[in-house]
Amino acid sequence: MLYEYLRPWIGDGLLLSSGNKWKRNRRLLTPAFHFEILKPYTQIFNKTSTAMLNKWSKHAGQSYDIYGDVSNMAFSAMMQCTMSTELESNQKKGRYILRVHELTEIIIKRINFPLLMVDWIFNLTPSGRRFWKLIIEGRRTELNQRNKSDNLEPLNITGVSQFKKRGTKHLDFLDILLQTRDEDGNGLTQQEIRDEVDTFLFGGHDTIASGLSWCLYNLATHPDYQERCRQELVDVVGDNELIEWDDLPKLNYLAMCIKESLRLFPPAFGVGRVLNEDLTIKDKYATCQNVTAVAGTTALLQITALHRNPHVWENPEVYDPERFSADNMKGRHPMAFLSFSAGPRNCIGRTFAMNEMRVVIGQTLRKYELWCDRDTPEPRMKPNLILRSSNGIHIKFKPL
């Protein structure tokens, strides 16, 4: 039920659709995350992160709130990967991001006040009127503002050879949406294409911005782990200007640091599921043993609580990347770490997100030393639709 309040904004894309429609579209969109399609995105991540880091040189030595810049960078990367569109104006990026933040605030407010769950009451309130105004503003930019069917070139790549790309250096998400076909030869409708683009723009920039910001903060407060990541970057990347695709799987310790940050601060901190069958709680640690939730019940899973459960994680409040070493992961329950959800409805963009975070954090550590002191306020978790900080995420940095 709670997911329905997102529908006027992001439509019936992968996040909200269900049944046969979800199964069909999930199958059609899976090739969008083929490694050969993700590979060129590495250059986009390098470019957008470098632009952000160059801006930070003006704030060296200062306590600086990085969240806004990280959000702009993540949104710029998503626009280029999704539609091969570059927004040079930070003002345009900022307008979209502020609209996203305001929409999520309104949705959380609606969830917390039962009367606002009634559509006609909500629509009469100032929050309801503002919500619809923001939705309309967001739709003024038409998806097909430029003709993307011209100058298509075939791809000679196993697994994705059915797609053609325009005269760009990469096949973007919209190219795939426009060309994908099911077994009956039917493609996505214009509405379905718009819904998927809206879903990916929101889910692909806001969650990554959250994950990046919290991870940079954790590394700033743990200089030993930060230095170990930096040494790994020296060993793998060396003096090369860019972090290349082939470097990513070799950055093992950096990936461990990212996953440990995602454990403590999961961007999507909760998910809802409807039970297909009766569920009886029998866990010895549960306060309500032998309680049965019947089929059809909506279950809300608080991932932040799971990730800090002392029965699942030893010393759960401690930031310790070694939890994700190959040896320490042996025997761990596969559902202990759910930052990308799990099961058939897990995050389709998991590899995309991890690749972007490795490039951005890697380039940051190659350029700056990060730290926090008494002048940098401790961030306070704010569980909106995405986990943010109510007072920003401040760090200090100096060029290396």
C-alpha cells in the first residue's frame, strides 16, 4: 500500500509493477546491465567524479557538506548513462534534485499521517497541491525531445547484439528501452518507457548519492582503512589518470569498505513485501515467538535493524570492512546483508552501483586525504525514502 504513493511520480516501472508485467519487463531490461553495456560507463564515472573533485579544491581544509555535490555528480552520471544527455548547468541538476527531495518529504509525511492516506483529503492540503505541482513540472521535459531512431549502428557484442546504438560511444538505457522486444515481437509502450526512465533516474542517482556520501564519511573517520584503500589504488591503477573497467574487480578492499558502509547506512533502508503464504515466527531471539502472519499480510523489513542485529553481526555498530573478506563471509546467512534487497526483486542495478562507487571513491582517495575532527558535525541519520542525513555529511580534505 505504501508504495502506491510513489506511483504518480515514477509510474508503474520495475519498482512498483507486479505480476506478469513485472516479470516481462524485468526480463526485457536485464540486458541493459550486461557487462559489455556497463563497461563504457566507467569513462562517464571518471569524468563526472573528476569534475566534482576539481570543484572541491576550493574547499580544502574546510568542513564541507559533500552531499549536494555528490547528488549532482550522481545525477549527471545517470543522465549520461540513461539518455546520453549532459546537463552542463548545475542549476538544472539542482532543480531536479531539490524536486526529488521535496517529493520524498511529502510522501513520508503522507505515510506518517493516516488522514493524508485518503486521496481526496491529501489533494486538498497544501502538501497535496505542492505534490502535484512538482509532478507536473517534472513532466514538462518530454522524454522524446530528440529523435533517437536516426543513425543507429549495429553492435557486434555477444549477448547484446540485438541492439543498435546511435553515433555515441556507448549504448544507453533509453536505446535499449526503445528497441527491446518480447517473444511476441512487442516492445514497451511510450508510457512504460517513461515509467522505467523515471524509476531509474530516481533510484539510480539518489541511492548512489547516499551510498557514496556515507562511505566517504566512514573512510574520513577511519584513516587506517582509508590509507589501505589508497595503497590498493596505487598497486592496481598506478599513475594512470583513469580507473579502467579491468581495474574494478581488482579493487577488493575498496569494495569491502563500500559494503561495510552500506551495511551500517543502507540507502534503501526498508522494503515491503506481501506474503505468499503463512509465516510463523519461530526464531529463538524473537520477542513474539510462534506468531503467525497469514498470507496476504504486508511485511515491512527494516534493513538497518537487520544490519545492526547483534545476533547476526558481531559488534554491529563498529565499522569493520574485514566482515566482507572472503574468509569472514563463509557460512554467513545469504540474507544477512540486504543493501540491494534479495530474491527475484533484488536491485537490477547492483553491479552498476558498485562500479560507480568504486570509481568515484577511488578517484577521491587518489586526489584527497579525508578526515573529520571537532569542526565537522556528526551526521544524523534521517530515514526518508532514501537514508540521508538531517544535517548534511561534512568532511575535510586536503590535496595529495
